[in-house]
Amino acid sequence: MFNKVQETVKFLKEKGITNPEFGIVLGTGLGSLVDYIAIEISLDYKEIPNFPVSTVTGHSGKLIYGELGGKKIVAMQGRFHYYEGWTMQEATFPIRVMKFLGIDNLIVSNASGGVNPKFSVGDVMLISDHINFMPEHPLRGKNEDLFGTRFVDMHEPYNLEYIAKFEAIAEAKNIKIQKGIYLALQGPTFETPAEYKMVKILGADAVGMSTVPEVIVAKHMKMECLGVSVITDMGIEGKPEAVSHEEVQIAAKTAEKKISDLVTAFVASF
Ligand code: HPA
């Protein structure tokens, strides 16, 4: 895997991707951030050696290099989910590549179901911490010491200074944001009422199907992470409501501008 990462990095550097400072995973909810990027290079995943190719609707599958908030960034438009059938190592491969392109700061975004009754659909939730409830682990197997250590410290999965900075930016812009714990399940089914209840009892504020493997791999390589989630539906006890992928996408759309403005200002603040 280490050699594969180096091969991909070499290809991307030859294409002109040089000295990016931030990596951004554009999940459902942050797709429109691409409109804020002064794009210099855009590559289909299928053009990139060793890259998996994503399939789920709403994720187009492009690696983008350009400028955002005055900084060079690499953005993944479309991520790889475990539920699509990728192994955890495949799903997190692009994060490895980002690190070896020279990136130390990762911004991950996603859509999630809220289980905190104080939340509403369309809220932006800053991820303060996560619970890994996926059935597989991206660091399972022989450790690759060139990436990081066997036993990875996770006491600060999401950088606390970045969280404080993001909150200050939101306050200055008069944008109300939430903060909470994200729990990852494998999907692809949305949760049953009993499962939403379980998520809440376990201490989380929102539930989704991504992000956690990427952050684990980022922490393996000592990257600093910021996570933002759009609450696209509510899994509230006693009031079960239908959830569909289309609804999730529509709800995420309403928060896209807010979240894109905040992330752009965040990147610019460095
Ligand atoms: N559950 C899991 N993943 C999700 C949800 C949800 O309710 N909403 C958006 N992604």
C-alpha cells in the first residue's frame, strides 16, 4: 500500500498538484464548496492510478486542486463508502495520498441524522468527537510503520483549536451552529427507530455512514482534522419519520451555502 500511495502521489505531482495545505472531503452537504474554489486541476478518479471509483448518486468522483480562501487545497468531490463494498483500506486510500502530497490539515464533511432533540433539519454540526461503530477498522492488519504507529492516540480526533476557531467564525458571521458527537454505522440502510434510540443512548448527537474511517487514517498519520456535518433528518424517539436519499440531499442543499461560507473563512484564517 505504501508503494501504491507513492505511485499515485508521483502521478498527481507530475500533473501539477504542488504544496497543498488543506485536504477537503466534500460529502453530501459540502458539494457546492467547489463553486468557491478557483480550480486549477480537476481529475476524474478513473484517471488516477490506484484510485477507487465511486458509484453512489450525488457523488461525482473528482479530485480537485486549486485555491480556496487564499490557500492551495485538494478536494475530493465524492468519497468512498464502506457500504459500497470497498475495503476500509480502499475507502481511505485518498487520505493517505493527501498526506504524502504534503497535507497536514483535513476537513471532512458529511450528512447525518440528528438524534439530539435540540437539533433541527438543516443545522450545521461541528463534530467534537466520534464513536466508531463500523464493523471493520482501517488500521486492522499489519501496521505500516511508514504511515504511523500501531496504537494510535485518539484523545483529540478533531483539533480543539480548529473547533474554537470555527465557532468564533460562525459567531462573527451570525450563523448558528451545533456541536456534537458523530457515530458511524456501516449503512446503507437508514436507522430503525430502535437504532436511532441506541445511537442516542450511546452518547452521540448524530449518526452517519462515513467520515470516521477517514479521520482514523488521518490520525494514524498525525493529521489535524475538522469535521462538519449537516443534519438532514431527525431520528427522534416516538416520532419516526421516513428518510430517503433524495430528502437527505435536499436538506443538505439548504445548508450548503452556510457551510461553504464557514469552511472558506476557516481556511482563509490560517
Ligand atoms: N442515518 C445515517 N446516515 C445518514 C442519515 C441518517 O439518518 N442522514 C444522512 N445520512
